[in-house]
Amino acid sequence: MVLPRQILLLSDNAQSVASLEGALSAGQFRLHRLMPLDQLEQRLPALMTTVDGAIVDGTAPYFSNGRLDPALLALDRCQLGAVLLTPAGTPPRELANLPLVWPVPAGRADLLAQALHIVAGYQQVIRQFQREIRLFQRLDNRLTGQFTEIDEEMRLASRIQRDFLPRRLPSLGPASFATLYRPAGWVSGDLYDVFRLDESHVGFYVADAVGHGMPAALLTMFIKRSMETKQVGGGGYRLLGPEETMAALNRALVDASLSASQFTTALYAVLNIQTLQLEFARGGHPHPLWLHADGATSEPETDGSLLGVFTEAEFRRGVIQMSPGDKLILYSDGLEMVFVEGDQACSELYRRHIEDTRHLPIEQMLATLVDQMDHQIGSLNPRDDVTVVGLEIAK
């Protein structure tokens, strides 16, 4: 059984009801109610779920008193299709801005029925779209709430991760330090630390978990816990050489059997603040930059593979003799990608800037590096985490 289509009649003319009911009864239409045009704006929203279309009585005197156009606009805003009855013998109205309104001359019952079938068909499609829109709106509200919750959790994770970084950098004898730490997102896959080992030695490192985001950030917590720098026992202690620390960290990463190929690079250095001899070892990490007091620049090299791959990987110790006025820069490889020349990343620009500012104290030097980074293309959406640890030997 096909239910009759419910058609809303908008008219101030009571005679329209009888004449239209007779004309439409055979076409499975039922006039839903007679509504004065003046009440349409207030009452239409409540009727949208019960009517399949509308007939707007546009016969005289409604053209002349300016009450018709507001009614048509109200129907258009509610996306309810309508047939506009126009006085017989008048030219058709221009309705280009009202795509859901079809003009039909009064007295043409055959055209009126055809137009109402079209209107009712469109109304079914519109209702389906409206239901889907409401569904998407509910999903959007749910997703917005979930993203807000995730954002708050990431903010908390960022604060917790920063709590694992040194709150205060040691200043021992002639050695002073400065750092630059800039995650690509809320959390970072980079980690650094600077710490006093004993009265004569200070240790510092930069580690970089492959990738960035939460998986890499969680790995940095494991790295910090696994950094073994001294052995205590028998009433004393022994400082581990940097190559021993790298080997121990590598074994810890391999033994953990972490999923998703969680590899790491790192560079660990130990400075004797009395002799200014610096020992270091690296595992797949960029070589440090050594800015000599006489204006020369070098990259001390030593062998060491990526951490977390091979259990028996070997790491060699590098030794350099620093002098008053020297600086040493440890950094993660994100620094190489942050500087651009034109539209392309230029891995030498960061080094050029460091060399141009070598005369500044180490803290000011890194501050100018931050300022230069902020002026690079894409600085608001960095591709990787950036971490720098700078050491300066006082003159």
C-alpha cells in the first residue's frame, strides 16, 4: 500500500483547499494543512519531518503585497521543494535563485501533479542527505572530543618527557654547556643529557631514536634508563669509556627485541675538566663539530654502527685534546634538514651558520641558531626533531 504524499498548502485563500483536493486526490497526494503565509517562518521547521513538499498559492493578491517572496525564501532555507501556483495568463517568474521551486499556472492540474511527484522525489533524497549529515555531525562531535583528549594526553606526555631532561646544566671548571631542544611535534625522538661523573669528569650525549612522535619518544625513556656510564663496587667506582657505554646501550636495545625496528643513533662524550682531554664514541650518529680557538673547524671521526641492530657491534673510542677557547657541537641529524636554500634543504647551511657565529659565547651562539631556524621555510612544520648540545672551554 502506497501512502499518500503529504503536501503543505500555503495560502490565505480558503477556497484553494477544496479546488486543490479534488484535483490531487487521484495522484496520491493529501493536503496536509492550510497555513497563512504570515505564520510560515515560525511553524515550518516543526513540519519538515511530516511533509513531502509544498504548494504556494501565488495567485492574486499575493504577488502585489510582497508576502510571497519571504515564504519562498523560507522554504528554500529549509530545503523543502514547492510548487508555485501562478495566476493564469501571467508570464512565468524568474526563479533562478530558488532551485527547489517549480512554477505552475493555476488550473493546470495535470502539470501540478507532475510537479508534485518531482518535488516529493527530491524531498526523499534531501531527507536522506540530511540524515547522513546529522550522522556525520555526531561523528564529528565524537571525533572532536577524542582528538581533544588525545591532544591533552600529548601535552602531558610532552611535559613528562621534558622532566627527564636536565633542569640545570653543570658548569665545571672551564667547561660550560648550552642546549637547543626542539621537537617536531608534542614529543621528541631526541634525547640529551649533561651530567657530572666525578670531580674531574663530565659526561654528555645526544641520542636520536629513528623516526619521531610517540614511538620514538617512548624509546628515549628506555635509552635514558639504559645509559650505563660507571661501574660501582668494592668500595669504589670505575668510569666506563665512551665505547663501553655505547656497547652496553647497544646490547640493551638488542636484548629488548623492540618491535617496529626501533633503532637509535647516539654520541657520548666524557671531558676531563683538568686536562681538557675529551673521549667520545658514536653509534651511527653525526660526527661532532670541533671549533678550534684558532679559527679552524674539524669533525673528529670514530667508527660505530647504528644501535640496536647487532649484539656484538664494536664501537671505537675517539680522543681529542681541547684547548681554551675551543667549542664542540653535538647535534641530531634533524639540524641538517632544517636549513633550506631556495626550496631545497641544504645540509651545509647549518655548518656555515655555526662557523659564522663561533666568536659568540656558546649560549648566544645557539640562540642565534634558533633565530635562524625560525626564519627558514617550513619552520612551523619541521620534518624532524632538532637537538644540539654545545660545549665551550673558557679562555
